[in-house]
Amino acid sequence: MQKIEDEINDNFISEYEIAAQNVIEYIIQSRQTDLKNKQQQMLLDLLTSGFAVFRVKPSPNGNNVVIEVCNPMNIFPDRNPESPYITDAYRIVHRKWMTKQQILN
């Protein structure tokens, strides 16, 4: 009975929700992620082109996440005709300009 009462007192918040909220708070407060400038850049892309695209991947050392804001002029989605959302696209091509040294690496 005590276990059930403790679960009810937690306002029906699961452990997954608490963990997700902690991750979100960490990303918002992280100086390495620089979320505020990325949000401004995405808002500018959204207002000028109609959509904003970003990519989240782990950092090279694996301790953090890297949010990469993609230029909408370099995104080519193969849209699904049954859905208006880009997340339902069959595939997306992201053109990325690289130097010769970056290609060789």
C-alpha cells in the first residue's frame, strides 16, 4: 500500500519523464550546445524559407550532443505525398560543402 501511495504522490510522473526533463534542462543550460543562437538561426530560416531543419548527433568525445542547424537551401526532401510533414519524407539529401582536406579525412 505504501508503494502505491508513493506512486500516486509523484503526480503520475514516470521515471522516463523525469529523465527526459533532466536532459532537456542540461541542454538548455549547456554552454557547449549554445541553444539560444541555434534557435535564433532556425527562426530566421523558418521565417525566410518556410521550414527549419536541424540535426542532433553525439559529440566526438561522446559526452554531449551537437545540434547542427542546416541551411534550408541545401536540403532536398523527397516528400511523401500523403503527408505535409518533412519528417514523413522518404529520404532527405543534405548538401554539405567541404574542403579537399575534409573529404580526405
